[in-house]
Amino acid sequence: MLPIKIQCGCGQKYAFDVEPVNGSMPYTVACPVCGVDGTEAANYAIAQTVSATVAQPAAALAMATGLSGGASMGGVALSRAAAPPPAAPTHAPARKPLLPGQITPEQAAIEGRAKIFWGDSPDEVKRFLMINSYPVADAAAMVNEWFLDRARTIRKNGIKKFCVGFLLATVPVIFYFVAIAKAGDFAPMKLFAVTIMVGLYGAYMFVKGVIMFCAPKSEPGDVSAQ
């Protein structure tokens, strides 16, 4: 049985013992927290463990052969054989290989920000980032920043609606007094009815702008299109 330890992209670590079949997992495994498939990562860990197990006896045999050869050829050869071989340079990968279903961190950041501006909940977006290799702390910080950006955008749009709605709401009042001043007690009713509809729409925009400014969290949908 080989002990296998895996760290998921969401930060969760889990371990288990397994008897490999043809150097691979005989069954699938998944993260107990986010549910992402960890079979490929487990196969990679099995390959690393098997390679290390095979390399140790080979290195011991090579050292023993070198020592015996050096003894037969004199002290100089013995001293050379006794010297430890130079360690092979190791380079840690800049990025972990993507698991099935994962996307690159850059693409995850773009989609995560879009999800926030579409009105998805911060918890859902945070889990989305964690599944795609972001640590918990980084995911939380990014989601909080995007959420504040969304609130600022909604408030800015709310101020615009507030100002435009106020101006439109005053149209029927201004028209009434101007018409009365020019035509006495008579005002064209059809045109006055049109200005009333404009005023009602302005009143709606006015109220909408106040709500967007005071309660940006309640605003659904894509705020960038408003």
C-alpha cells in the first residue's frame, strides 16, 4: 500500500492509502470539500513515489560498484568514488497542472469579476475561484474588491438616474406654467398628457436612482449595462 497525500486547488489537504494497479489509481478520488476530481493528482503522486522507490536501490548499487572499483585501482580512484555525486538540479513548476474541469487563474479572475457584476453571490464566486487554484485568502480579497467596485458602479448609475429623473419629472410642471402664461387659461391637453407621461417616467427614474444609491446590494443583473 502506498500513502498518497494530495492538496486540492481550494487549499484542502487529504490523504489515503492505495494499492496501485498498473501504476495508476484503481478508482477515482475527489476533494472532500469542493468535490473536484483528484484522480489525476493521485496518479502523479503514485508515479513520484514509485520513481523514488526504484531510484534508491539503483543509487545504492551504483555507489557500491564505484567503491569496489576504486579500491582495486588505488587510493586516488577510491577518493573519487567516495565523493558524493552532484545533486541533480530541481526546478519547481511555476504552476500546478490543471485538473479536469479547471481553467487558468487568469481566466478564472476574469469570469469571477463578471459573475460579481452580474449579481452572483460573493460566496458562490469565492468557491469558483477556490476550485480554480486560488487560495482562500486571495479568493476572499478579490471577491471583496470586486463587490466594492460593483457597489461604486451602481451608486454612480444611481446618481445619473436621480438627476435625469428629477429633470424629467419637472417637465409637466414647467410645461403647464409656460402654457398658462402664453395661452391664458387654455393649455393644449394632448401635449400636456404627453408631458405628464414623461414626468411619470422621470419620477420612476428618480425613485430608482435613490434606491440604487442607498441600497446597491439589492440591485440585480449586469450593472455595467445600466
